[in-house]
Amino acid sequence: MKVFIAILSLVFAVSCVSIKKYKELEDNYNKCLEDQNMYKTKALDYENQLKELQVQMDLMRTDLDSMVADTTAMGIEYRKAKMDYHKVYQTNQLLEQKYADVVANGNKDNAALVNDLEQTRIDLQNKEDRLNQLEKELNARERVLVDKEKRIEELEQILANKDEAARLLKEKIATALRGFADKGITVEERDGRIYVSMEANLLFASGKTEINEEGKGAIIDLAKVLETQEDIDILVEGHTDTDPMKGGNHPKDNWELSVLRATSVVKIMLANSEMDPTRITAAGRSEFHPVDPDNKAKNRRIEIIITPDLSELFELINNTEEGEE
């Protein structure tokens, strides 16, 4: 009888521990889902901002080309007005000479010549006024044109710097992970972002969220490169295949599995580097973003997406728009 009571007590204790562990995992999963929604919105905002930036750059370039054409036309008009002014000025000089001759000779056409001279002077003054106005407008447009060209050069330089920084970072990452190149790790640069893809079999046992020692080494090598980088945001995404989870154990479905795997990667990165935790996000995308519908092994993966901070670009564009207003 005593042995039976001891066995019952042991079973009850194990059951309580399992329920408590499951409750902790379930709370962690719900928190991950909330974080995923928030950071997914942030990632979409960055992508939309990048597209908006490209549209604004195209509009500014079109506006610059139009202003260059307008300025060229105004320069032609200015030079023509200047030539007309010189012609009228020469005519005025001839009339003044004729007037002086008439006065000296007492010619009877004196009154008509005086009238012509006065009309010529008026015409000359009008053309001179127009010439001065065109010169002021031309100078103003040239100043605006120079300022716009400077702004566009600054934007293009910032973009070029971002692209160069992304290229150099990609090379550093590829070099750091060279030993894992034949084990399911790829490094690509697309649309100004760097994508590091790790196949799940390098990191996890089937259906598990704990990272094995070999996968841990790859993640630490990557984290050591990223901890020295400034002005980047890092999104760690978990992806699964379409096979449902077996049994009722935790994780219970592919959504939980993808989120928890991404979270495990983030924890390893933060625990083994000086990375800023405010710039890293864990997210799960389950089975809904496959890279190869016919290859489940490739779809089971961790993707680490590194995005440059574009706040400097948007600040420059906002300052440009405020200055134009």
C-alpha cells in the first residue's frame, strides 16, 4: 500500500511540472505572436518607405530635368533680349546724332525727330526693364537649380553609401560563414537588403526548437559580424514546410514551430554578442512563404534579413520639401 501511494505522488508531481512547462511555453508563444505582428508591420512600413523614397527620387529627377529645360529657354530669351537692347541702343545713338545735327542746322523736321527720339528712348527703357527682370529671374532659377542638384547629389550619395555598406557587409558575412557554405547557408543581396538563409537541418532536429552545436556555431559567427554594424535592423524569420505537427505535444502547429525557432536563433545571437536587442526581431511565417514548392527541405529554414536604416534619407527629403514650400 505504501508503494502504491508513493507511485501516485510521483505521477502527480510529474503531471504538475508538465502543465506548468506547457503554460510557460504557451505564454511565450502568445508573446511572440504579438511581437511578430508589431514587427511585421514595422518591416512592411520600411518596405513602403523605401518604395516611396524611390518614387520621390524619380519625381525630383523629373522636376530637375524640367527646370534645366526651363532655365535653358530663359537663358535663350535673356540673350535675345540683350541683343534687342543693343540694337535699340545703337538706333538711339544714331537718332541722338541726327538730333544734334538738326539742332545745329536748324532743320524744319526738328519736331518730328524729337518725337522719334523720345519714342525710341521709351522703347529702350522698356527693353532695359525687361532685360533686368529676365536677368533677376534667370539668376533666381539658377540658384534653385543649383540647390536642387545639390540635394539630389546628396540623396544619390547616401544611397550609394548604403549600397556600398550593404555590399561590404555581405562580403563579411559570406567570409564568416564560408565554412558552412556546403551545409545549407546562402547569403544574398536584394533591393538594398541582405538575406542570410539557413536550412533547418543545419540548426534543428525534426520538429524541435533547440539549436544543435553546429548550428549554434554558425549563428554566433554571424552575430559577431553584425554586432559591429550600426544603423541596421535585423529580422529573423522562421519558415516550415507544409507537413502538420505530429501528436499533441508542444509546439502544436507550424506557426508555433516557426516562431519558437526564430526566437531560439535571436536568443543565441544576443547571448553571444554585443548586438542591440532593440534592432532585432523574431517572427514566424509558418509554411506560407516557400522558396521551392517541390523541395520541402529548402522551405524548412531560418531567414535573417538585414535592412539599412533609411532615416537619414527621409530626413533629407523632408527638409527638401519644407525648403521648397
